[in-house]
Amino acid sequence: MPEVKEVFLVATQKVRPEPGALERQFQGQRRRSTRRKAGAVVLAAALAVTAAVVAIQASRDPGQGGGTVPAEEGSTAPPLAVGGYGLGFSADGSRLFVYDDARDGVVYDVATGERLQTVEGERGNATVAFSPDGTLFVTVRGGQSISELDTYVNTTATGEELWHFRKACCFVAFSPDGRLLALPFAGHTRVVDLETGEPADEFDAFGNFAFSPDGQRLIVGSSEEGTVADVFEIGGVGGDPTLSLEGDGAGDPLETKVAWSPDGSTLVTATGDGDAVLWDAETGEEEFAISSPAGPFTSLAFGFDPAHFATSSSDGTATVWELSTDDARPIFTRAIHIGTEEWLAVALSPDGTQLMTTGALDQTKVWSVVQE
């Protein structure tokens, strides 16, 4: 799924925090180094200028193409191309979720390009995530400061509001089974049970995060000196990480990209100015590193096959890699026109046969992955 910073670069509006709001937002955080506090403030400043999402409802749009352009036979164009920012594939690979130019969340049929459904909103709205099965969507809305922004979970079919999480802003991750939701909360990371709306756990960590395949652990990017990311057990007790990946962190908690292989054996991190590093998910030992083709890595993605992995780079290169025990080789590469922007994000379909590229000039494309 696209990374936090990229999603909200697209959704940015001129929302300014009230004087002192950022400082108050992070009061009371304990056990943080000076560097980590600085990273949290940087994150808050970035999120404070994101879209404050307002009321939203869902509606059916059967039969509308929504700007989807199927490629002609023999064409080098991608099979699908739509306007807006891609949020990823559904768990069964049949649907594509997009945050479009009209600030709506849109569900497309991957095979036909048909616009199946639109999550509509008024000016300034932004849909930040769909659940893996597409039955839920998440928005953020509130006032003019970071402390006034809340997260909402709604049903996609009707737009009914299920849960409202106060002062939780501005990005989320669903567990693979859709039962849990991770979200930032007042400088921490909170995990909530979507059946009850109650917290399942909360950690003194703030940054990009990803669930393990079984939904029992969470990796969170770190800005601590000497730590790239931390892994926490989800069990309602909070506490210290059970595993820390040692290395040079990014400093800014938004800069460390994280991913978890679908078999649970491997963690991948990228700090934005270095290699993508693969780690043993049980021991925390570094396995090997993948050097970026050109420019820092901007996103990481697995499908359901642990042997294949996708990356994007700041120069507009999207790559699918075949992983072995101690190496990775590129099997599919596309150069995506990104204009003056220096970021791109990717997602890999569950079966690994399709690659989504997004963020380049507000365009989302789906490519058929054929080994080159």
C-alpha cells in the first residue's frame, strides 16, 4: 500500500495549525530521546497541512468508466490507467482502490476497468484507506489544527459510520484479516479492535507501520538513534518492543518504509536515503540489502508470494524483484513519468501478476508483470 507521506502530499490543503497546537499535541510523551521528539514534531507539522476530511457518504456507480483507459492489443501502455492516487488492491485482487482527483474514494474492477463504487465527499475530503475486503473505508476530518483531526471508519456499501477515534490522525493500516486497525494517536501508535471499537494495544512508537500476516505483531519505523524499526506484540499490554532492527534510522519517522513478507519470515525496511534491507523476522538479523536502481526507495510492497517483492524509487523506477535466500534480482521494471515530483508508490496484486504504480502526476496505472 502507498506510504503515508505520498498519500498526504496528494491530499494536501492549506490547513494551518493554531499557534502552539503542535507543541501541545506532543506534550506528555515519555521515554523519548531529543531526536525522537524532534521527529514527532516534524511528522505533526507534515500532517497538519493535510486535508481535513469532512462528512462522507457512499453511493453506487455501476457502469461508469471513471477515466479508466484499457490498453489496446499490442500496446505498450498499461492495461489500466486512472486519474488519482492508488491505495492498493483488494485481498482477492479483483478490485483496485483509488483516491481520485475529485477527492473521492473509488473502487474499480481490475479486469474490466469498470468503476464499481464511489465513496463521495464534499470539497476537501480524502479517503485514506479501504479494508482488505473493501467493506470498510477510513477518512480523517476535523478542524484547523492537528489536535482537532479525528479518524472515522465507515461501511463502504452505505456510508454508515461505525467508529470515531478522536485525535487520531492521519494514516492507518488494516490487519490482513481486517479485524484490527493501527493508527497514530497523540504521538503513539494505537491498535483498535474493529468489532468493539476498543483499543487492543498501544505503543510508545510513531512512524510508518505494517501488520504481520497473522495480525499478532506490528512493525513500526523508528527515529531512535541506532534503530531502524521496532516490532511489538499485540496483546493489550503495551510495553517495550520484542524485537528491534539495529542500524541507521531515518530520523524523520515518516521516512522509514516498512513491509512484512506474507509468510511472516522476513521484514523489509528502507530509510529513504539508503538500501532496502531484508531482516529475519524472528531474530532481527540482517539477511541482505537491495540497492536502489536510481534514487532512494519511496515504497515497498509484497503480494501473497514471499518470493516476489516490489519497490519504487524517487527517480520514477518501479521494480518487481525475485527474492532468494541471500539475493534479489529484478524481473520486471518500468520507468514512470513523474514530472518534477520525486516520489512514486507501488502495490503488488495478491497473485503477483499485476503491479500498481501511483503518485506520478496524480495517475494510477496497473501493469501486467511479465518476467523480462
